[in-house]
Amino acid sequence: MIGSMSTATQSAPSTSLTPAQISAWKRDGFVAVPGFFDAGETRALQAEVRRLQAAGKLRNVATIGDGRTTSTTAFNMQLCPAAPHSPLIRALPFSRKVVGAVTALLGDEVLLYLDQIFLKPGQHGVGTNWHTDNAYFQSRESTAGTGMWIAIHDANRANGTMAVIPRSHALDLTHERDPGSDHHITCAKAVDPADEVVVELPAGGVLFFNWGIAHRTGGNATDHDRAALAYHFVDERRKPENWSTSYAGGTAPPVLAGRGASSAAREWGSDQTGVFDRLVAGQEAGAA
């Protein structure tokens, strides 16, 4: 039967996840953590998404159903990667709480793989169909990587929050081209929607899910935009064979933890240690 997860009573430690949360991720393939980012951090992320949206950085990937022609009535706005356009988004994965959480899930040798923004406009936003991230990334072990999906705004059924199929990383899910998108693939024909769990999160909450978990988002039937910011991480020892040597702006994928970790100083020429916290504090001071 279709499930629903309301997680408003849970919270994340400042630098890591609880043993129960780690066990849930390893057992079910996902764990929802409301309150992972505090109110000030969440406000800063909301303001940054608004800035990027106003600057026209996001593009509509929804089509009229032919997989090519951009729709003028349905909107699935994305920016990938977002890091080159935003110092705040670039710095976020190097914050202590993110490094602590990701290494608790993947181990002590972790690479930052990708980042992207998804935005569903009010009344016109359409969802992203069922898929697994590993269908794109092609790791031999789907549990070698994790997504970190951040709810920029409150995410619920009405505005198309994330749904997942627990333990679906154990399934062999065939993907095909999704004609509703200009580049997406989908495993919609291979999953049973009756097995889904809908994950509702307040703004600032996070959903961690391994690369093999089938997931989707729905349409936004409300009057307000809903956005999410996602990062992908991988155990360096189990990275895909087709591993890209290019990340944001053509730089090497940063080492988040383990040998060679420099808080991106080596890869990007700029040490990201403490940058996220300083940018959030500066934005809060400016708004006071």
C-alpha cells in the first residue's frame, strides 16, 4: 500500500547522523532527517535559489511529450551544476555537518560527484518520473553513492515532494527514455507505485538515499514554488568505471574526505573550510 512519512519530530546532530538513521539508510536505502539545516541556513538557501531563479539560471526540461520540444505549459526547472553560479551552494557540502553525515554513510574516502537545483513552479510544476541515480552514474554497487536532497521549501504531497520505494536498490530496474523530459530516463514500467513511501519534509530537512533507490517527485498543485537542492557523493574506492574527471566548471571532482581532502583548495583553488557558515552569517546580518 502507499505509505506516507511525516518526520517532523526527528532532528540531526550538528556533525553527523544518529546510529538509528545510519541503520535505516543501510537497511532501507534512505533516511529522512528534518531540521538538518537550521532556520538561518534555510533562509540563506531560499534566498540563493530566488536569486538564481531571478537571474534566469534555471531551464525547463519538461517537453510536450516528444522528448525534445520544450513545454510552454508544464515546467520542471533545473540547474545542473549549480556550484559555478553560487559560492553558497559551492561551499555547503564542505560544512562539518554534511561531511560528518556523508562519511557516516559511505566511509572515510568520499568524493563530491554532482550538485543540482530542481524547482517546480506553483500550479505549473511537473514532477520527475521514477528513476534511480545509478542508472545515470553506472556504479557496479548502487550503495557506493548517496544523494542528499535538501528541501528548500516545505515539501509535501500537495506540492510534489519526493517519493521513494524502500529497498529498491536490491531490484534490477530497467530504464528507458522519458518522453516527458528532454534528457531524463525512467524505470516507471519496472516499479509498483503501490510500494512507494511519500516523504514529507519541512524546509531545511534532508533526504539521504543511495544511488539504487527508485524515486520520483510529483506535480506542484499549490500556488507557491517548491525547490530542492541535491548533491551526490560516492565512496572513492567504489566510484563508477566511467568516472568523469570533470566537475563544476571543468575542475576535478573534489575529495570531500580521506586522502587528498583539501576542502576543495586543491581542485578549485579555494579552501571551502568554514565558508558556508560565514556566508550564512553574513546574509543573516545583512537581513537584520
